Amino acid sequence: MQLIADNLQITRPVVADAVERRDPLPIADLVKRCVAAGAEAIDINPGPLKRNPRETMRFLVETVQSVTDRPILLDTTNPAAIEEGLAACRGTAIINGFSLEREKCNHILPLAKAFGVDIIGYLLDPDSHVPTDETDCFAIALELLAEMEKAGVDRHRLIIDPVIAPLIWGNGIAHNRAVLALIRTLPDLTGFPVRTIAGISNLTSGPGPKEKKRLAETTFLPMLAAAGLDMALMNVFHEETVRTVRACNGLIRQEIFSWAGF
Amino acid sequence: MQLIADNLQITRPVVADAVERRDPLPIADLVKRCVAAGAEAIDINPGPLKRNPRETMRFLVETVQSVTDRPILLDTTNPAAIEEGLAACRGTAIINGFSLEREKCNHILPLAKAFGVDIIGYLLDPDSHVPTDETDCFAIALELLAEMEKAGVDRHRLIIDPVIAPLIWGNGIAHNRAVLALIRTLPDLTGFPVRTIAGISNLTSGPGPKEKKRLAETTFLPMLAAAGLDMALMNVFHEETVRTVRACNGLIRQEIFSWAGF
């Protein structure tokens, strides 16, 4: 399971302020700390970027690249910003992401072909709602693949995000149980080892005691890992959760055990 | 997932000493602390009991029953001790357990019928070795059921223990991955919702840093829970691990989420 930082997001005042002032230092510092904490890739989430989408995304990609050459996820609904980010990226980029929304299939998905990069597909219905049952999820997974094919993008470029629900949602627990089954079953359904990603921070969004939120993360992550999750997008400053990711890899991915690798 | 204490075992000097002196107090105190820590059942493991098997087991069962009415697991290879324990037990008893060893099928399994109690069956080959691959495990599960039938014991009385391997064993990681697949698949294989139990302390037996051992427990337990494990037999004084068991139940068994139940 690869560890991807979701820390670089515009909803954090320090990031919003640095973007506003075009000050690379706070962002470079944040990214350095993410890498030190174990981040293997950095998700850049600048929001929908209604103003200056291209310039802002270029600023962010260049700032991240000034301190690390780890892969970058371009996490916005703005196609122009994604395109500029892809153009600015010297290393590996991943588009995060598209869904069955017409707008996204038409304007974001083609960028995966144009730049030859991986793209995350959300398991959401065409109105961007979380589907209510497993059968719907499977149907959506197949439709995402059909859209990939229509757009001429190699199916192996797809990384599916089954969209973890906040636990405090009415059907959050049941949905997240379905997510586990889905991750386990998707490779059989699609007929190839399709990769999966999950946003862990979603699980505990909303009110709740901090210690129990961490416990929910460290308990649900091993379940995701055992189901076969490839990438965990999360706050890499949650030390216990990062330790758990490493332990998951120790138990699931290794062939030879050693406490040292734990 | 039910939490079962493995703390009452003869390998602990305080237990060995109390048994030797027939002093119920240290044992009663230990059991009280197990219950306070969240134990929903108590495993009594007095070793093979070469001397005074009946008297010793009766002493232990009566001492446990003097402080709790939770279910008792009779964990010994000595059939006379199991029989006496069953006779002494006023509440629910579970035999722990039998395997395909001829001796055990002939002398332990019939006690499940005689006393109408649940019995744990170990997924071990007839020489009591851990099988090397998943296919062998499945074959052994079916043989355990065949032995149940031969002995006239209701198949729903069987609780399968797939035997977690110590991580430091040569093939420990691979075996434990197979255990996860097995727990998930056993109900399909047997054709009924067969229950499963796992000894968590086995995972980290042998040398290793304490903190990493706890991390291995709290990481592997959610994997077992998501696979469908019914009972976790473990040291209930490991607070983080007990917290994880509760969180697993919050994520897997509940229908309505609340941080309070976490």
C-alpha cells in the first residue's frame, strides 16, 4: 500500500495564504515534512480554481517539484488546471480524477490520453452521488472502464477510488463494508489487476473525539490493505496511521518477515 | 468479534504457583481483572496435566466460576481433565479442542456429544503440524466436519481454529495470509456459517520489540475481523489490542454508527 499525502489542500489556511501570496516557502516546507513523514506521492488539491487556474496549478506543481521528485496527484475538477499541471510536471503525474459526470468524461478524461498518465476514476453515479448498493458500484466500475475505452485511454491507466463514506453518515458503516468487498472483487470483475485508491480522511470527517478518529483510521486501514487497496491517500502527519500503513505492508506485501521492516 | 482471555495459563508463574498451592485467590484476582478488561469468556489452559488432571481442572473451573459466569474454554489435551471440567461447569463450556490426531478424535471429540457443548477444531494435519497450503487447510476443515459427523456431534457445534503462525516462522506471513482467505471462505466451503476462533498471541510469539509486537496485533486483528473471525483469543491486558477489537466491532458488526460505542 502506497502512502500518499493529502496534506497539501487549499482548505488549510497556511496553504490558502501561501497560494494567495504566491509564497512558495510554506508549501515547500509542508511538502518536505510530508516526505519526511513517509509520503510516497503528493496530492495537490487547490480546490476548483475559479480564478487563475493555470497559473495557480503551475505555481503549486513547481513548488512541490522544487523539493521532491515523488509522483504528484493533480486533484481538482478544473480541466485547465489539470492540463497546466500535467505540462508543468517533470516526473510522474496522476490525474485525480474523473467520474461519470459528462463534463468530466469530456474534458478531464482525454487529458490522460494526451499526456499518457494514470487517472483516478471515482465510483460515483453520473450526478456524483455515492451509490447506495454494491451492484450499483460494480455497474459504475464497468462504466468507468467503458468511458476509458471510448476516450482511447489504456484501461491499465485506471485507478479506482471506491469513495469511503464518513462513518457519521446514515449508511456510512454499511457503505464502507461494501467498499471492502468491492476492492477485493474489482480485479475479478474487470478481468485485470485494476488498482485502487482510497481517501482515508473521509472516514472520520465531521465531529468526533480525535483519539477515536485515529483509532477508526488505524482499524479500517488494515481491513482495506487486506482487501487489496493499492494507495492510501491520507494525512501523513497522523503518526499512528502511518505506522499502521507500514505494518500492513509488513503483513501483506512482504514475503520474508522482519521486525526491522515493521 | 468476541474477546476471550488467554491469560489464565499454567506457563505464567503466578498461575502455576497458585495451582500448586491450591490457592484460589491469585486466580480469582486474575480472572476478575480479565473481566474488567473486557473478556467475554475465559480460556483455562492448565497444560497437559500429567498429575491430578481431574482435581486440578475442577479446582480451576470452580475458582473461575466463583468470580464470573462468563463462558469457560477448557484448553488442554487431557480428556479426563476436560470431562471433569465439563462436569464442574455450571454455565457455558467450550472444549478447546480437538484435531485430526486419532487420540483426540477418539477421546476428546465424544465429550462434545456427551455434554452437548461447542468444540474447537484445529486446522492441523493428523500429526498436528500446520499445513503448508490453502488446499490442505480446506481438506482438513472438511475432515474435521467428517469426524464430527462420525462422532454424532452436531456440525453447528464446531468452531474452527485456523492456527495463526508466529510471524518469525519461515513461512509465517504467507501462512497468515492464507488464514485470512480461509476464514473468509470457510462458510462457503462448509455450506453453513461455521464459526472461527484465532489465538492472537501466537502471532508475535518469540523474540521481538514489545511495541512492534503490539502494532502487529492491532494491525492483523482488523484483517481477521474483516475476514469474519468470530472469536479472538488473546491477552486481554494488551489495552491497545482490546481497543482495536472494540473498534473492529464498531466498523464491522454495528449497523448504526456512534463514537460512543467505539
